[in-house]
Amino acid sequence: NPTAEKFEYQAEVSRLMDLIVHSLYSNKEVFLRELVSNASDALDKLRFLSVTEPELLRDAVDLDIRIQSDKDNGIITITDSGIGMTRQELVDCLGTIAQSGTAKFLKALKDSKDVGSDSNLIGQFGVGFYSAFLVSDRVVVSTKSVKSDKQYVWEGEANNSSYTIREETDPEKLLQRGTRLTLYLKREDKDFAHPERIQNLVKNYSQFVCFPIYTWQEKGFTKEVEVDEDPAEAKKEGDDAKTEKKKKTKTVVERYWDWELTNETKPLWLRNPKDVTTEEYNEFYKKTFNEYLEPLACSHFTTEGEVEFRSILFVPAMTPMGRDDIINPKTRNIRLYVKRVFISDDFDGELFPRYLSFVKGVVDSNDLPLNVSREILQESRIVRIMRKRLVRKTFDMILGISMSENRDDYDKFWENFGKNLKLGCIEDKENHKRIAPLLRFFSSQSEQELISLDEYVENMKPEQKDIYYIAADNLTSAKNTPFLERLLEKDYEVLFLVEPIDEVAIQNLKSYKEKNFVDISKEDLDLGDKNEDREKEMKQEYGKTCDWIKKRLGDKVASVQISNRLSTSPCVLVSGKFGWSANMERLMKAQTL
Ligand code: ADP
Ligand code: MG
């Protein structure tokens, strides 16, 4: 075209395009997310402007995004009816790196030593418009700004440091307003133009963009048509059939192409929780997370003020099939959206602590940049605040299950995720107050049903100061330990810690409602009933026996003492005050073997 003007890219853009073209990126498919999000931004901008300038919308074109693909020729067109670009904007926006996200990406590339292999960088950052060149040899942008009467065409090629801009002259290509991107796919990427592939990508990445996204899809309907019967067939059927003039019907499939709405325009989390039914939440949960069981609990909330985000969280009814590792932070359980554009579900403890990685849900933030990276997530103050709120909401949700009239619900929860909460005692001191009331244990007075610490405290004797526990391999050995004797005599309840993690969890908690946890197998157990005269007497009577036993056992024991802790057993092995309990000793042995 003789009227096309040639431009050189800003140096950084050239470098970026070079990298895109010459590096093998595993997740090229993010190009569609980037381009759709640009289209959505353009529509957002127009919608915003039209609030004060309603005449901008006078050409009553709907605000939408349309994606058409031609798989035979490997062409994809993405058309939006948004704000469009002027000639100058084409130069500024598509020829230079104005936006900070792409600049950050370049910096990250520079910092990362092994550029070629770090194929995830693009997925994390997004490189905006230029990601079109991940899959295209040539990109044509035809655009008409609401501020201009003319439509311009920007054209760029991979492997070329210049691009051209000309005026659109083909009357068939004129737009009322907005932008049409035409991607001429690289030979090896032509598959992206398959309508079904496009549909899946839109569903996956842009499902909840606020504007309708239509994709051009082949459809079919069946219809019955009458056909004359083959005369030879009729003859075969014999005399009875001969008299009727036979017509046969045949089912044929009629094929045609049409626009199909491919996204849900109003995401569930944007709706008012009052207007959403439990069924809708359950449906959303099952659809989004491929679950077949309904969740145990759900929490839908909006936070405002310092940080603004919306979220729906779920507690699943069971752990994933076949796995019993309690901490698997890479569960893809949390889907992060920024302004309704899906960003990532690949987190490693940024939004939830590891021990709560079983929680599923969506989080939609207005405060994070669209091209938020793992790095940004880890350092962001906004994310830290979000995390705090999400964790709090999660505890509220679990507390809700524990207070449910249906006791089964919490039993189910505890069976699946009790270990996670115990891990929380160890890893999250800040939330001890929230975790402790949710813990459950068996006890000397409740061997069949788990009790809460609140139930324990309520059942304490008036003079009892501490919460007693014994750690053991299982309920039977806990029940039969001689350490229990005196406590049972006094009718004190003792918690049975029978899971390996229990003891460490309790030791981390240290106390509950200002009552210390006390291990009844430790040396200095004081039940507050010392009788010094009697102890003196005993010492005189049995002191020599103790010395003799100590001599015989030598280094196998630290000391042999007279104790008032037993009522029927003659003797017991106890742990030193600062030593490991017998149970811990067993655990440590098991670990070092
Ligand atoms: P970002 O979207 O982060 O600003 P991009 O590289 O994705 O960066 O896009 C660069 C700029 O190009 C955008 O900021 C916008 O001004 C312009 N642009 C891209 N696509 C469109 C579009 N479909 N309609 C209008 N402007 C667009
Ligand atoms: Mg963009």
C-alpha cells in the first residue's frame, strides 16, 4: 500500500518481540487471555466515558467481544466495540512500552539467568499486546477511535523491527467503532484457530469477563426430510405394501455457523449474597472445581476499605481421592481474578497458609495489577492483607460447621482436615486463638466421642488448674497407662493424644483459656495435694530401696524416686521434666530409623 507509513519500534519493544519469537514458550495460549483482556479494557474505558458523554454510544452497537476463527487458513480475528485507538495512540500504545507491567517483565527476564528455559515468565506476567506474536507471524490491527472519524490499520510482523500504519480504505472492513485484531498464525500454531480450542480457552481464561464474548461456532440441527422410496426396496416388501404409494422419512443434519455466547457475564461472586441460593453456590462449586460432592460450608463476602476484593470460599466434604498428604500447597484450589480476568490458580502459600490449602474458592481483586506475578504476590502488602482476611473468613466458616446442628458435619470435617488444624497449631502462632476452639480429642471420660477444649474446661473440677493430657500410640495404651491412676481417682479428665502430631500441636498451644496443658507422664506432675510429712516418712522407709534400684539399673535411668502419683501400680517410668515424653521418644526414633 503506497500510503502506508513505516515506523520503527522503540528499542525495548524490538527486544521483547525478539524474545517472544525466538524462545519456546510452553504456555503460548495466554495470548488469548491478553488480547481478550485488552478488548475488555477498551470496553470498560468506553463504558466509563459514556457515563459523562452518552452520545459516544449513539451508534447503538452492543458492548461485546467477538472471536472468529478460520482453522483452514489459520486466522483468528478478535473484534471489540470498545473505545478504539487514534493514529497517535496506535504509535504510542503498540510501538512503545508505555505500561509498567511489560517493563517489569523485561526486567525479570534480565534477572533470570536462564531465559530460554523459564517458560513460565510469560504466563506469570503476560506481555500484553505483544503476546499476539507468540502464535502469529503477522498481526493486523484495524481500529476506529470514538475520538476520530477515521479508521487506521496497524500492521506488524514477527522478525521485523518496523511496523506500518495506514488508513483503512476497504469499505467492507469499516467498523462503527472499536478494534479488530487479525492474527495470521504461525504454521505450527494453526491449531489455535480451531473453533473448539478457542471456545475452551475463552471458557478457561475469560469465563468471567463482564462483557459478552461470542465465538463463531459451527452448529447443527437435525431435521426429518421425506424421500421417495427406492422402487427396488418396495418390490421386495411384497404385495401388501404395493397398494400404498410409499414415502420414507430420513433424518439429516443441517449445518450452519453462528455466534455463540461463550462466557458467563455476571460472575456469581459479583452478585449480592442475599440473592444467591445454596443450590447456585453448590453448582458453581462443582462446576468450577470438578467436584461431585457438595461442599461442607461456603462463605461469600466482600471487603472494602484498605483493600477491596470479593471472594467465595468453600470447605470441601472430603480430601482429594487417594491422597493423605495433609499439606499440598499446589492444589490449584484458589482461583485468583483481577477485575474478573482469571490470573492464576497456581499458588504456593501466597494467599493461604499451607495448612489451609484444602480450602477452595475464587478471589477477585480490584487492587492488583492484571499482570501480577508470583514475585509481586509474595511482596505485596495488598496480598498480605487479603491473606489475613481470607484466613479469618476461613476460620469463621469452620466455626460455623462446628456449631451446626448436624454433628455429622463437623465429624466429617475433623476426619478429613483435623490434621491440618493441628499443623496450624505448629505453623501459625498468630491464629492459635482461632484454631484452639476447633480442636477435638478423645479423653478419659469420652473414649467414643471427640470433645472440644471448651467441653474439657467446662468439665474441670473447681480446684483443677491445668488441662491434663497423655500421649500414646493408641486409645488402649492411653487408657491403661499407670499415670492415669491418681487423676482418675480425683475424677480429673485427661485428654488422650493418640495421633503422632497431637503432642507437638498441644505443646505449641501451651495453654487454653489461661489453663496450661500438662503432660501427666512428666516427672514433676503436681496435683496440688502434697503431704510433706508423709513424703518424709516414705523417704525414710524406702530411700535405701531406691538407692539399690538405681545402682542396679545404672545409666538406664536418671534417678529413682519415691512418688505419690500411683495408687495401685507399684512403680512407673516417667520422663524428666525437660526431657522428651515417652511418646515423643518413640516418634523421634521412628523418624531417625
Ligand atoms: P496494557 O493492556 O497492560 O496496557 P498491552 O500491551 O496489553 O498493555 O496494551 C497496550 C495498550 O494498547 C493498551 O494500554 C491500550 O491503550 C492499547 N490497546 C490494546 N488493545 C486495545 C484494544 N483492543 N482497544 C483499544 N486499545 C487497545
Ligand atoms: Mg493488556
